Amino acid sequence: MKNCIVVTGGAGFIGSNFVNEWVKHGLGKVINLDKLTYAGNLENLAEIQHNPDHVFVHADIGDREAVQKLLAAHQPRAVVNFAAESHVDRSIHGPGEFIETNVVGTFHLLEEVRAYWGALGATDKTQFRFLHVSTDEVYGSLSATDPAFKETNAYEPNSPYSASKAASDHLVRAYHHTYGLPTLTTNCSNNYGPYHFPEKLIPLVIHNALQGKPLPIYGNGSNVRDWLYVTDHCSAIRRVLEDGTVGETYNIGGWNEKTNLDVVHTLCDILDQEQPKAQGSYRDQITFVVDRPGHDQRYAIDATKIERELGWKPAETFETGIHKTVKWYLAHPQWVNNITSGEYKNWVSQNYKERGEELA
Ligand code: NAD
Ligand code: DAU
């Protein structure tokens, strides 16, 4: 094996942050396999496009031949699987792609990784890792008084997205239990930060605010999410990859529970300071729209295990991370503009028209 890792989905939001950091920190070679769906964006990797430690491969995780060739050619010491359909609302409109990539794609990837790993020599076999990046949504929804999700919570997914991620987590678990594949699974809370695709709450609100468009809040805005700055998620994955116990799962979170309304108010207040409107506040643009079907009320991660066993802690608080995020979007208007065309524009038109708003 070489000091090389394969990352799947490395042109998306979290994957590109992970790959950029890996290459910039000189941690070794990264083979970045991505299908470049609407969510994959090579612009996220512009800073490392000429770096010999970054090799981009345009392929589907479900393409067995492509994966087999790539593993044979590069002899990686680990595979980190970010590739997925990731947007809950899209999974409600069209679950098929979620089953195809998150379940069937993960299965094909596991099969090829199992074959590659099975043929390694004894030492390499012990050292190899398959790290599967998953979500807190597999645990379902909490009431206001429930304790935060622990690794021992039962899986109770509620959306086609979370059900497909839960299925993939179960496959990973089974490949460890049955075949001995050295797997690790991480379940993280909501991420935010640079390169976040503007269909998700935080970048959507920043973008719409600056465009003078409505800021759509599903239902009454009381749903709670637990926010983690994206590079803290990446540092946690690196810790688990290097020192996590094979076969285990690790919850990752920043102890930052906020209602959606609080998050949007915070964004408006920062924008009011950084780029004030001629008149009034960005809060005036807040609009309550029809709720997400089956909308989970609250997610919260208990990150005690990763803190205790691997000494990981987030570097950012919500306050520092959200300021950095707004400043990044203000400094990169072209990145968003390049996205807000074509397929993404069609999605905005469809999603919000059904909620009684014209946002496109
Ligand atoms: P994203 O939608 O921004 O990016 C997904 C990437 O995967 C894209 O580059 C896309 O082109 C690629 N991809 C999709 N299908 C593929 C396929 N069949 N083969 C190869 N590549 C494919 O997603 P994200 O927000 O960066 O999330 C990455 C991972 O982290 C996902 O597995 C997601 O479930 C998980 N996760 C996300 C969050 C979050 O808040 N965004 C939190 C916890 C866990
Ligand atoms: O919890 C981890 C999950 O976080 C990841 O597994 C998913 O991949 C990721 O997309 C994210 O899922 P959410 O559904 O929580 O993220 P989203 O940004 O879509 O929504 C955040 C909250 O904001 C949620 O309660 C729905 C609400 N919302 C969202 C949008 C897009 C609104 O109120 N208005 C909106 O326009």
C-alpha cells in the first residue's frame, strides 16, 4: 500500500473541504472519485487543481470497473466515503437517486473495496481502513427534553434521505461483522461553512438576503439543528481515520443546538453589520412557508465518545464559525453566481412554488 487515500464525493461541500485540507497540509496523495452530480463542483478544488497530490477521477461509486481499476492502480491505505445524495427535500421529491447512490452505490463500493482489501498482504490488510461518512439523521427526531443522540441510540430514520443513509450504515456494519473489513463510521450533525451548496438553509439564506429575496422558513422555525463548522468535521474524520477503533461508530458534533429561526436571525444580524441595506434589516425579508413533510423536530449530538477516546474537540464555536461563513460568502459572490443557473434554478422554482413562494 502507498501513503495514498481514496476520497469519494470530494467535489461536494464537505468532501472538497476535506480534500483541500488534506492536500494543503501535505498529508499524502488523494485520489478524488466523484460523479459530479448537480452538487459536485470542481471550482471547490481550484486551489489544488495543479497539485500532484490531488488526482481527480470522474466516476460513479456504483461503477465497479472504474472503482476496481482505481484501487488497483493507486493501492490506497484508506477509502473515505463522502459520496451521497445529501438533500432531504430532494429525497422527498424524488427518492430514487438516493436509493441508487446511497444504498446500491455504497454496496458496489463495499464489494470492490472488500475484493481489494482481501488481496492485500497481512500487514497492509491490518492497516487498511474504510471510513463511511454518515449523519445524525439516522437516529430520527428528538423531543425538546430528550438527551442528545449517543452511538447506542436505535436507528429511526424518517426521510427517504435518512433511511438511505441508515441502510448504507447497516451495510458497512455488516461488512465488518461478516467479512472483517476494517470499517469506521462517523455520524455527524449539520455542517456549515465554505463551499456549502446554496440549496441548504445557511447558504440559501445568505444568498437570498443579498438578492433582496424572501428568506423561507419552513413551518414556524422552531426545529432545532446542531451546527458544526465544516473544517471541524474534517478534523474529526482525520482523528477517527488515524486512531478510531475498527468496527466502531463515532458521533461528531459541536454542542451547538439552535432553532432555525435563531440561525436566520443571526445571519441577518451579521449581514446588517457587514453589508447594511439602504433601509431596514435583512430580518424584514423573513417569510414563513409550508413545512417540510415529516420534518424532524430536533437533532442533537452527544460527542462525548470522540472527545474522550480520541481527544477531538471542535476549534470553532457557532459564533466564530458563522461569522467566518458569512464573510466567505461575501468574498466569493462569483462562486454562488456560477451555481445559481441551470438545474439548480429549476430546483428552487419547483421546491418553493409548492410552498407558496416564487424564489427563482
Ligand atoms: P454534497 O451533496 O454537497 O456532495 C456530495 C458529493 O457526492 C458531490 O460532489 C456529488 O457529485 C458526489 N456524488 C453523488 N453521487 C455520487 C455517486 N454515485 N458517485 C460518486 N460521487 C457522487 O454532500 P455533503 O453535504 O458534502 O455531504 C457529504 C457526506 O456527508 C454525505 O454522505 C452526507 O450524507 C454526509 N453528511 C452531511 C452533512 C451536512 O450537513 N451536509 C452532515 C452529516 C453528514
Ligand atoms: O443533520 C445532518 C444533515 O444536515 C445532513 O445529513 C444532510 O445531508 C444535510 O443536508 C442537513 O440536513 P437538513 O435537512 O437539516 O439541512 P437543510 O439545510 O436542508 O435544513 C436545515 C433546517 O432548515 C431544516 O430544519 C429545514 C429548514 N429549512 C431548510 C431550507 C432549505 C428551512 O426552514 N427553509 C429552507 O429553505
